[in-house]
Amino acid sequence: PKYLKLGVVQTSTSLTTEIFKRMCSKSGSSESEIVSLLQALPRSSYELDEVLRTIEQAKSTRGSLFLHKVGVSMTLDRPDMSDKCQHHFNRSIDCYLIDKDEEFRKGVFAYVMKECSSGNSNEASSSSRYFRGIVLRRLPELIKLDADHAAQLVGEMFVGKLNMIISSLEKMDSGRVAYSFLDAVISGKLNKMDTVASQELLANLTSNHHHKYLTLMANFQPDRVYQYLSTNQSYRLKDALELCQKRKIADAS
């Protein structure tokens, strides 16, 4: 591997696969060594699917991520390989989300933003449209990872689907996912990170969304209700009063 990495020797694709198999089965081989070799090798020196299978079996998350990203770039905007491209993109997200390092996991947000914004024209490419569909399906996982960054993602790419997104989130985990998302937007946490995305989302929230937020707050963090009502005017007074009386939140009513 050392001489391969330095470019001193070249091997056939089959031999390169065998080298990775030995690295993955060898006790003491680190994930960083696997990734370092992958980064050093020219793409033509290995068969992607074969090496990927070996590295995934060895549970090398970051090695798998590297190869799935290669797979995305190889098949991007090729109509005959659309399914494969989507598979590699989806598995790239998997690799981020199962990584042991929390900060590394959050790298998924920059990655999906980059891929979903790709394209050779002013209109979104076919691949980026497919990618956006995948991100929408996986949005609950992204919110659980980091609600603020997930809200920023929605503000950048899915403002027109905001109502649909909130409606679908309400059905998950007894509304906790929807609450985390709405809280990131309404509490001002997103505004500290991205003022533009925050303003876009706030401008598209309805009084029903604000009432849903208040209802969920009463469910999960009733001690925050008084402060929210004291500092906001976006709620419906009559409905808020009925909610507080029903939930016996005395200081807020």
C-alpha cells in the first residue's frame, strides 16, 4: 500500500481490490489508512463496486463515504445511470449519519446542499431534482441530527413545500420532530445562523403553524409557554387562552 500511495508502482484493478481486502482484514489497519490510500489512487486503478463492497463489509464508514461520493460524481446527470446515482447519494447520507463523530456527521448538511445545488444550467439538473426528493424523505433524520441546520436546508431549498413538510413531520415521534423544526425557526436560533433562510421561513409560516408550535410547546416544554406568549404576537389569542386553560398553564393564561 505504501508504494501504491506514493505512485511508485501501479497494479491491475483486481490486484488493487485484493490489497484492500487484505487491508480491511488486517488487524490494526485504521480507517484513515484506507481513506488515505483511496485518495491517492487514480480512479482508473480500482473497480468501484468491488472495492466498495470490500470496504462496506469491513464497516469502514469514511472509506465507504469516499467511494459513494466517487459513485455520485461518475453517474451525475447520466440518464442511463440515474438509479445508481441516487443510490450512491442516499448511501453517502447514510455514511455521514452513522459516523461516530458528531461534528463529522453534521458535514452531511454541506454535502447535500452542494449536490442539490449542482447543475450546468440555471434550472436544477435532473440529478439535483432527484437528490432533493431523497433529502425530503430523510429530513426527519436530519432534524434529529441538528434542527437548526435542517431548518436552514429547508429555507434554502424547500420554502415552497413548507406546509407539506410541517404536516408530514407532525405525524412523527408524537410531534417532537415538528416541534424541533418549528422551534429552530420561530425561537430565533436559525436567524443567528442564517438571516435570509430564517426570514424566508418566517414569512411563509401561517397562524396555524404558530398555533401548532404553541400546542407542541405546551406538550413538551410547558415552562416555555409564558415566555413565548410574552414576546410574540403571532399566535391567536383566543386559541392560546383555551390551550393554556386546558393544559392548566396558569401563569400563561
